[in-house]
Amino acid sequence: MAEADPHKIYNVHEAKTHFSRLIDRAHAGEEIVLAKAGVPYAKLVPVAPPKQEPRRPGRFAHLRKDVPSDIWFEPEYSDAELDRFAGTLADL
């Protein structure tokens, strides 16, 4: 396999034999043409990384208006409930 020739067409058998090398070359930016019976059939090309939107803190702040404020505080447990919780934790 000629590593320096970017325009070479690779047949299916050769592509199967050297697939990991061809993938590395495609990842490096090269376009690899695959042929079946000498006829160009498919092309390996690098995948562009997904565009990520820059982070914007507070962009979901409008969703907080529907959340009741009492859920942010610990529930009030009676002493009996706290003792029962402490008892179950001591059993572990």
C-alpha cells in the first residue's frame, strides 16, 4: 500500500487488510476511495467534529419560575422519625 499517494483507489480486499491504516489516514484529513471490481464504490472521509454552542450560564433561569421555593428546604421530621432513621442506619 502506497502511504504517500492520496489519490490511490483501494479495492475491497486491500481495504479489509489495511482498514485501520486507512481509517487513520482518513482521520488525518485524507479522502480514501474504495473500489469494488475496480469501480469506485465508496469514500472514507474525515468526520467534522460537532459544533458546540458556547456555554451560557443562566440560560435556563426562566424554568425556575415554575418551581415552588419550599422544595429547596429540608423536610421537617419529628424526633420519633429521626430516631427511627438513626436506628435503621445503626443496623447497617
